Amino acid sequence: MKPAVRILPVVSLGAALCAGVLIFLRPAAMSQALSRPLAPNNTGGPNEATTERITRGEYLARAGDCVACHTAPNGKPFAGGRAMPTPFGSLFVPNITPDEETGIGRWKADEFYRMLHTGISRDGSLLYPAMPFASYTKVTREDSDAIFAFLQSLPPVRQKNRPHELKFPFNDRKLLVGWRTLYFKEGEFQPDVKASKQWNRGAYLVQGLGHCAMCHTSINALGGSRQSKAFEGGMIPNQNWYAPSLTSNREAGLGDWPLQDIADLLQVGASHRGTTYGPMAEVVYNSLQYLTDEDVMAMAVYLKSLPMRDAEAPPTPRERLVDPGVMELGRKVYAARCAVCHGTEGVGHPPAFPPLKGNQSITMLSPVNSIRMVLNGGYAPGTFKNPRPYGMPPFSHVLNDEEIAAAVTYIRLAWGNQGTPVTAVQVNELRKILPE
């Protein structure tokens, strides 16, 4: 069974409100939006500067994964209309094509920058933090202008924006003043003069356009997250995936990863240490695979430098106790269903079939991702550097809750793994939310 090692950018009301956006974006819609070349046009001529800015803006829009939220399934790229389920109701993302009536055709670069930088729209209304302005505030004016130039170069699409459908009192935007006071700090990215140029570039991409902390930081009942808990991991509301801590050696464990393995996971979707699935696979497919090797390596350098701190204590021997009968059932299921790919001793055949032995995504406190992979199966993203990824079949239709719980328990405890048992009840709760 393949693990779900993930380094996930996106969501907070940000993570909560943005949740559910990245799964099931159709490749057909993506192919239209991402068909232009990445390299600047240097053919010369009177429009060379404008062409270069537009091309740069396209690259930056990819880094920010704008198309994922602003393109509805089977819809036209950037025309909006995508429903974003949240614990507070549904948001509908706006049209950002240059149509003058329904899009941003009448916007000016100053207004676009103010929106990115402050979370205030052209008409003065406060944006819901599903729009990651808490991260985008770090984007420089130069980059904002380039993104705006790219969006203005798109074919205009006349598609009226749909009003949000939020529950009371969350439909009152005046409440956002309090949220912003607690959780939003305005300001462009300021380089650390003591760090390298490469580190600063990675920090800019991760903290700003990549908005990685929105998934990898837990949120509270108000949909807010504290800077002091940044990158410590948490559940992604309405997606039911767990974004692992990037600061814990018991979860993502980036501190002891080679830089190339981190870069491969981000750009390729698979490495010798793990494979991306779920929302992170969509991020790699829509966004990160298009970044340059230099930018991806810069992100890896920054992520690897995050201070190691463990939010949770390791499981005690008592917490790891399991009925021998459960382990035996799990061993039998594993031998019949999983060993052919992952090996009898869980060493796998990386990068095609990741190892389960010593895999921190398998043994972290939350078993959600492991259970979902056994239930749902899935593929790593098809990328330029890995166009034919290997996949894992779903087992929800052939294994019952007890068998899946036993199998996941087995891989979390076998071969010296330091995980904890899971129950059939936990499996059943996740089985209820299987995608259609």
C-alpha cells in the first residue's frame, strides 16, 4: 500500500474556506490554461517588454496555482464559478479573465496589487481569506504587475459571478475586520540579509505565492492560524486529508531528507522518500511541475531549514499495544494485497513503489492519509519528469472495515515502525466520504 507523504501548499476561515478546491480539477481545462511556453519571448520587436512581462506573469500565476481555484470543472480557465465547500457554507470563486462586465477587465494594476497585498477588492469590500491574501501580501509589486499583465492577456470570458452561500453570521463581511486583526499581517516579503540568495528565493515562494502554510498549519474554530504554529501540520477541513508537519522529524521529517528528494517530491511528485497523493498531487500537477529546477531547489533549501519542533509527544508503549489477532489479520491482508509492490519487509521499490518501513508518513500521529490510500487508492501526478506514474488500486470494494484497520495497523507497527493502531470505526468514518 502506498503512503501519502505530502508537502502541501494551500488553505485558512482561510484553510477552512479554501478546502476542497484542489481535488478533481480536470486535465482538459488545465491543458488550455497551461499550454503557453515558459521561456520569455526574446524575438525582439516593439512589444518585447510587454511580452516578457506577460510570460513572467504566467510563470508566477502557476507558482501561485491560481488556475486551480479560478477554474470550474470542465469550465474555461480562470473564468471562476468553482464552488468551495467550507464549514461555514459555500464560496464561489470569481471570474478573473479580462471581461469588462463579469471579470477584471476594468481593473487597474494598482487595484490588483491592493487586492493581493491587503485583501481588499476593487469596490472596497473585504475578501474572505479563502483568497490567500495573508500569504499573497508578501508578493512584490513587480510580480503583482506581471501576474496582472498575464491575466489581462487572457481571452475574456463573459461569465457572471455567483454570490456566496454562507451561513449567518459568516455572510456578514463586517466580521472579517476582527479576523483580520487576529490573523492578518500586511507586508511584502523582506529578505533575510544573513541568509543566502537561494534561501531567500525559497522563502519568498513558500511563504508568498506558494501559500504552503495554509494547509500545513492547523486552524481553529474561527478559521485562523497562529504564526507560532506555522508548518506544524493539521487536518484540511472539508477535504479530510492531513497535511503533515514540516517541522517534525516524526512526520514529514524534512530535516534528514536529501535536498534532491525534497525537490523531486515537489516538482516530480515522487522521490525515493515518498510520493504525493490527494491535494498535494493536484498542487504538483497544476503548479509545481512548471517551476524551474532552480526555484524548486530554492524551496527545498528553505523547507529543509525550518526549525525542528515536535508538537506532539511520541506514542507511549501502552498507546502502541495491539491485539495479536489484529496484527495477524493485518499480516495476512498485507501479504495478499500489498507485498507484491511494497515487499514482504516493507522496503518497496522506490520511487515507483515507496517504502513503508521507516516511512514517517505511515507512522505519524494521524492515520488519516494511510487509511484513505487503502480505501481510495490513487496515482501520483503525471508530470514532465514522471509522465507515467505508478498507481495504487483502491481496496474499499474488496476489504471490510476490520480488514483495512488491521492492514493499516500492521504497516504502522511492523518492521520497527513506531505508529499506533487504528480502529474499524476510524476506517468507517473515512469510508463514508469516499468520492463519487
